[in-house]
Amino acid sequence: MNKNIFIILTSASLLIYGCSDDKAADKKAAPAPAEAHYNLAVAEQQPVRQVYKLPAQLAAYQEVTIFPKVNGYVKTVSVDIGSHVGAGQLLMVLEDPELEQAAAQAKEKYSQSMSSYTISRENYERLKQAARTPGAISPMDLATAKSKTEADSALTNAEKAAWQQQVVMLGYLRVTAPFKGVITQRNVHPGALVSAEARDNKPMLELKDISRLRLQVSIPESMAGTLRGNDTISFFLSSFPGKRFVGHIARKAMNINQQYRSEPVELDVFNPDEKLAPGMYADVLFDSKGNPNALAVPKTAVVTSTERKYVIAIRDGKTVRVDVSTGNEGSNLVEVLGDLKAGEQVVANANDEIKEGVALK
């Protein structure tokens, strides 16, 4: 019996010793927990260039819709859609018999008033000459003749102005081109009645100057200040796939649209062969040179949440969240502006799980 007890105790001891060795071995094999590691980058003061692709549209350099100035009937139309015209060229002729009669009547009234004025003036001159003889003409008669002469002169001037006004109105029956261009609309034909009062109607003609075009584009506020007059800009048209066109900044609105936070800009595009047409859609490429006062950090260093945008700077060996605003973005870098100094280190692979005040070893 004692022998059996010895065997049992020995087996138990060996079992306990074996378990202890296994636990020690497992404890020795388990690796120590790794320390947190952050890749760091340096905020450098340098602008980041970025190419923006913005929608734009071509417009005629000059364009006008031609409405009738007077009522009348269309007598002749000398042009049609696509007609090239020169400045001052006759486009169409209207006729208005009533207006012609009114002009003839105004001319006759002017002639009549001119005759009356001529007689009054001659009478006054004779009375003035006779008044040199003492007692021959009373001063009252001389004053009356002078007053009638002045009245007839004023009436003559008024009738002349009325006649000239009618002549001007007759001139509106001949419609001429105000500048060189192409007719892009024609909405009337001979015999049609046109009215000067019905402004809600379609125009008789539309004329556009397409030898030079305006490329109209809205520039975001963030990059509007970097553009300068006469900068060369590249653009592409959907009508000419793969072909690169070039224009120059000619005009800036110098005003930011409050709704879209952008500035309207126009480029002059010369079109001597008239391949381009107003209304064509374009993609404009703007090469923004960046903000020279901005700092450049890796794009992964900027954390964007629903409440803020920040980078995690390293100050006194601890992490600090610094609010920033971003600008141009390159392939790897992004411009940041905020309470950050050039040469400071930031966490390159930042995320919102990194808390403030974490000490780095």
C-alpha cells in the first residue's frame, strides 16, 4: 500500500512539473506588445501646383438682336442665316406709307414757317431802316415787328426739328449692320408686319461677330487671386476631341459671385478660320501655381471630420491637433494654412484615433 501511495505521489509531481514547464515555455515564446509608431513628416513652406479642369463656354465677341424701331411691312430681306455681312451693310428694307406721308407733311410745315419768318424778318429790317428818320415809325410798331420776327424764327426752328425727326424715323426703314459678323437668326420674310411695340416677339435678325470669341469661365475664389491678365490658358472642345486650344485672359470681373463663390473671367480666342462657334462647350485647364505663404504636408497628414480639419503636430514630444485649411493638392502633397510653422513635424499617417497629448518615445 505504501508503494502504491509513492507511485501516485511521484506521478502527480511529474505532471505538475510538466505543466509548469509548458507554461514557462509559452510565456517565454509570447512576443512583447509593440509600441505605437507614427511616421513623421516636416511641414515645408512651398506652394503646391495644381491643374484645375473647369467648364466653360464660347460666346461671340459682339452680338446683337435686331428689332424694328418703327412699325411697317418687310419689303426686302438681303441676308439669310449664315450670311457674312460688313459694318454698315444693308440687311433689310421696311416700308410704312403713313410714316412717309408724315415726313412729307412735316417738310411742308417747315417750308411754310420758313416763308413766314422770311417775310417777318424783311418787314422788321425795313421798319428798322425807316425808324432812322425821326417820327417816321413809332417805337411800338418797331417792337411789335421785332417780336413777330423772333416768334416766327422759333416756330421755324420747331418745324425744322419735327421734320428732321421724321427724316430720322424714315431712316429706320433701312436696317443696316452695326458691325461685321454673321447672321445667326432670321425670323421675318417679305410682306411680314413688324411692330416696334411688340418687344416680346422674336427679333427680325440676330448678328454675331465670330472672328474673335469670348471664352467665359467662372474661377473658384481660392485660385482667382493667382491669375493675372494675359495669362495663357489651355482648353479643349468637345467638338474637336483631343485638340488643344490656347487663349489669353483678357478680362476679369473683379467681383466674387456671392452664390457660387467664383469670379467670372473671359479669355479672348481668335477665330480667323471660323471653325469655332458661339455656344460650344469647353473644358479649361488652369495651372494654379499655389500660395507661396502656405505650408506643404503629405495628403495623409490632414484629418477631415464632420467638425474640423486638422493636422497632428509634434510639440514638446507630444501630439497636438492643429486646425488648418487646405489649398492646392498635388499627387502627394497638399497646401495647409493655420497655426503651423515651417519646419514643424507632423504625423504623416494621421487619423482621428490619435489623441492629443500622446507622448512619443
